[in-house]
Amino acid sequence: MGRVSSKSKSKYDEMTEHDIISLAQNGDRSAEKYLINNNIDIVYAKSKLFYIKGLDNDDVIQEGLVGLYKAIRDYKIKREASFRGFAHLC
């Protein structure tokens, strides 16, 4: 798989996405945070689609973040699917 990009330098910048996901799934909180930061745009884009009048947008974003955490937890590297694609579904 390709490399994951980030705005600031990180030890994860030179790692593959699958390696970072594997670290996150094995309890590396920094890897998890790195994945969240690099995929938060999915949450914001999806939150716009699910906005309901009268509902606090922060609540929708919070639900999206739960989905992103679940995507990290449940992603199967062996399936060779895109993590971003899987995160969109979650």
C-alpha cells in the first residue's frame, strides 16, 4: 500500500498505512491518533450529509469519530481493501 501523508513530521510518515493500522490495533495510541488525524476529513465530510435540523453538529461529528475508531479496530489488512474506503462505510 502507499504511504500515509501528514502535515507535521512523525515517525509514522515513512511507514505504510497497513503497518500503522497494525500498530494501532495492537494498542499504540500514537498510531491511532495519527490515523484519526489523517482521516478526520472523512468524518467532517460525512457529518454534512447526516446533519439534521435541531441536532448539534458536534454530536454528529462525535458519532463519526466513533465510526472512525471502529474502522481502525475492525479493519482487516489481509483483505487488501483501502482503509479510507472501509472508514467511509463505518
